[in-house]
Amino acid sequence: MQTSELIGYLAAALTTCSFVPQALHTFRTRDVSGISLGMYSVFTAGVALWLLYGLALAAWPIVVANAITLTLAGTILTMKLRYRTRPRD
């Protein structure tokens, strides 16, 4: 394995793991009040595009990291949509 590929996998592991605490907290508490719907929507779309980019290049650190991150970010986004509070009339 080349040094650049090792760096890619390490970077992927660190950035992907950063989403685990938020996903676990959101799943356990169902508290989505501090999560921006706009930010997570755009972020999730961006991660999906990074995944496609990685697939197009056959860059496996990019593919693996973004597949996992897309799953976590998509889960958080889904919970935000499902558990958000509705404004009162």
C-alpha cells in the first residue's frame, strides 16, 4: 500500500468516525433541535457526489469513506425530518 493511499484511508476513517457520536446521540435522544436541515441536506448531497466521484476514479479510500458517511449523514437527515418539531399555528 502506498503512503498516499494509507493517508487517504486514515483521513477517511477520522472524518467518517466523527459522525458516529452525532448519529448515536440523535438516535438515542431523538433530539434534532440543534441540527440544521439545510446544512445536512446540502452535506448529504455533497457526500453522495463524492461517493460517485470516488467510484468514477476507483479511489477506494474515497468510496469507502463516503459510503459510510452517506449512511450516517442520511440517517441523521432522516431523523431530522422525522423528529423535527412542527411550528404551532
